[in-house]
Amino acid sequence: MKCPFCKHPDTQVVDTRLGEEGDNIRRRRRCLSCDKRFTTFEMVELRMPQVVKQNGMRSAFDEEKLRTSFNRALHKRPVPTELVDAAIDHITQKVFAFGEREIGSRQIGEMVMKELLKLDKVAYIRFASVYKSFQDVDDFTDAVDAVRKTPARRRQTDKS
């Protein structure tokens, strides 16, 4: 690491400590040329993959866009915010675990549909109608029939 004072390329690590919250490393360094001391910090940089749209355009993965999609589909539906947050976290973790530099927007859309199906079937149909570009009532009927065949799952907020 270069010395910030004299720009000499050789420095020596004098002390290394874990950061207060354990998510970074603090290093105390000494320049071998001017003998001045300075502190550096190291932390993990996680990079989400780029999202490739259907038209070929690329954009940064944006968790807020996911939240907007969920909020639109779940508008006036009785689904707690905690469950929505958990679904968004689940998708974000899947995208990160994907391990690639790029992911198709279609793949993300499919993940959203799976999570919405678990949360609320009406929201699932709302999202699917836009996502799959339903053209007529038959498309809705097919989607509703498919949802009916899906086993009902109890939400965590339901009382036994």
C-alpha cells in the first residue's frame, strides 16, 4: 500500500484488529520511507449481478424495484410487511447466490411470482397478469385454475 504522505510504495503493517462490528479489519501501517503512520480499513465488497432486460439493456440489481413490484401486487391485501421483507431478502439472497455476473429479468420475475404465490394468491394473479401480458379472460382463467391446484399454505400470521 502506498504511503498517503510521501507516496512511497512500501509500508509495513504494525497492528491488525477486527472492527467494532466484526465486518471489517483495521490495520495500522508505517511507511518505510518517511516513518509516518496511518490507518487503513478492509471490508468485503459484495457485487450483485447486472440485470439483463428483455431488450438486452443492462441495469444494476435494485432491491427497491423488487419492493415496488411486491407493493403493487399486494396493494390492499392483508400481508404483513415482515413477510414481504422476508420474501425480498429471499430473492436477493438467491440472486446473489446465483454467482454469475448477469441474471435475466425473467428469472427475477419468476422468483417474484413464486414468493407471491406463497404470500397471497390474489397478488400472484395481479403480478402474473402484467408479467405474463395476459391478453384475454382465458389467460386469467388459466392462471386462476393453476393457483387453485396449488396447495393452500397457511401464513405465519394465521391463528391455529
